[in-house]
Amino acid sequence: MPIVVTTAVQFFESLFANRPSRCRKLHNIVDSVVILDEAQTLPVDLLLPCMAALDELARNYGTSIVLCTATQPALRKMDNAIVDGRKQPIGFDIDDKNELAPEPMRLYTALKRAAVERHPDPVRDDAIATRFREQQQMLCIVNSRRHARDLFEAIRDESGAVHLTTLMCPRHRRRVLAELRQRLCDGLPVRLVATSLIEAGVDIDFPEVWRATAGLEAIAQAAGRCNREGKLAVGRVVVFEPAEAPPPHELKIRWQAARPVLARHEDPLSLEAVRDYYTELYWQRGSAALDTAKVDGRAGIVAAIAARADTADFPFEAIAAAFRVIKEVMESVIVPWRANRDDDAADRLLARIASQERPRAADLRRLQQYVVSITRQARDDWLAAGVLYPVHAALGDTLLRFEGLANYDPATGVRLDDLYFRSPEANVIS
């Protein structure tokens, strides 16, 4: 194939894999162009192995690497953001001549659409709900699905209140996005509470955006949803610290790096501020924290490779097991979502798959629009309680479905707050 579209997770885990099925495709990267979109999402705890792999591809395999992002990580030696134990800079040996977009500062100034401000005090949900009532069109992005649901409940009765998280299946989310885009276009009220999924390539435009504490890269992504079309002189982005929902550990580390940058820079999204942020982030973590995966009981994939360089007896299996971009294990379940009472597309698809001797790959791909990811614990509890059922006998417990929509809120998606809820109909045996 001349063009391959994949995820960064699949790309990097394949580079560090030891299974033939994954390694067999790697020769195709030779003499290719690799475009990494949203390069700021490279995992910090695996940053050095990722950089080493990209550097090796560029130096010895004829591969051109393009890093695309609004907040370019400080990955060059000249940035002096990452240093080794001898305080020597680590990074790509490139300079400003490798910049594809000419005159970045001029472009940034010309394309600036929003101003970022930091709320000075922790903010309670009821204060955000009050601001929602004052502002007809506003977006608030929070750091967890639970916080998004709680905040939405506080404004559920307001005109144009909308909720968007990954607890809603993709087809449901697309429907919601289409409707709220139309409402925004028509000038109608839209009060949207969302998780960070709204920051991943969603083309949407609000005059005011509130962003819960996160790294500067996430704040920049949130700002990209504010005054996106330039209809206002300047949009408003408010960074706030939730009083009732502290950020998870990884975001807390990034917020600790972003907080002093927000204080030092009048414009915290400027090129200088972004470079300052990554320098602060990498300095706080230290180079050891940029390669934390344990190989044979010792931290560091790069160190494990270097230790065997003389003999080339590399611990491929241990490295493959250690290199995991996504740490939390999530399980996919199928929700037979309906856009309306007459929409039975999901039920017909599930019935067709169940009637097949072996499920067809094309039908299983169509099921992806009804997938919701939940924790393994929630999945196991629901399976034991008889709430989840196999999609097909041949698949067993590997792919499960809800029988109906009793555990799916039409506004907020899967009801994780009540794992043992069963509809009265589910208790009737015929």
C-alpha cells in the first residue's frame, strides 16, 4: 500500500515488538515518509525509546520523519530540554532549517484566535454551572468521564445542554456533534460538557472554552476549539482547577509544569512558552523518568539495549513486553444504540452476526460504531451479573454486548455508576 494510516500506539509497539506478525511489516518503513500527527502525545515515560527509534529510522533506514503539532515538544539537542547524567543535551540533531512551516512566529501571530487566562482560585462545579447559564454558547473540558457526568447533571435542564464522553458509542457521539454544530451555526444555545476526546481533531467553534487543569499541550488543543473560525476579535479560554475533581497522576505532573509557565508568560501558548513548558516538564521528570519501562527487572529500554550492544544479544521478548503505550486495560463492549425508536440498525447487525457460522470481518468492523470501552472490572462484574452476553458463540467472552439500552443513558452513555442495574424485563424468564 502506498499510504498506510495507523495509530501511534500501533506504530511504536510494532517497532518494539518481537512477534513475526508485527515485525513482518517493518521493512515497508524503509525509504518512506512517516508523519506523526499530534506529536505532543508521545508518551513521556517512553519518550527516549520513541526518540531513539525515530532517530534510527532517519539515520540508517532512509526514513523522513515529520512531526506535526501545534505545541512542538522540545526534542532537539539545541532545545537543551533533555539532558543525560553528565548534563549533556539529548535529542534530535536538527535545527530551525528543518521547520516546514516558514516563519513560525509570524504564522502564530496571524492565526491567533483566543486569549488564555488562568482562574486564580479552585472552582466548584456550581460556579461553572452558573457561568454556563450566563453564556449561551460555551464548552467545558474536564479530565474524567465521572466529572463530565457530574457537571452535566448540574446543567442538564439548561437549554442546549449536551454531554460528550467515550462512554457514548461513536455513532451516538457523531450524532450529537452533528446536532450541536448545527445549533452553533444557527446561533442557538449550546452548553457542552466534554472530556478530552473533543480535543482530538474535532472541528467545532465556541466563543468561550473552560479547560480543567492539564498540560499546556491540552490547553492549546482546547484553545483550538475557541473562536476557531475567527468570527470574534478574540475568544476566551479559562484554565481552572476543579475544586471537586483533582487531576489524575499523569495530568497532575503536566499541570505542575504548566502552572509556572502560565505565571511567567503573558501569552502561555506562544512558541517561547511552549518550549519553556517542555523544558520544565522534562526537567521535573529527569531523563530517567523518560524511559521507565522495566526490562528484566531494571528500568530503561534504551539502557537494556546499550548494555547488550557489544554482543548484540538483545532481550527482544522482554523489551516487547515492557513497551506498552497504554497501561490501563480497557475492554470493548457493544451497545445496540438507537438514534430513534425506529432505528434498529444495531439490532439487525447483531442478529446477522449471531446467525453466521463464523462472524464476517466486515460485519465486525461495522460493530465498531457501537463500541464503548469500559474497565475490565466493570466488564467482568456485568458478565457475572448476566447483563452482558456474547455477540457470537464462537467469540465467547472476547466480545460482549448489552441486551438492550437499560444500562445506557441517552444523554451520558453507559451507566458505570450502577453496575448491577437490571431492567425489570431482564428478570422475566419465558
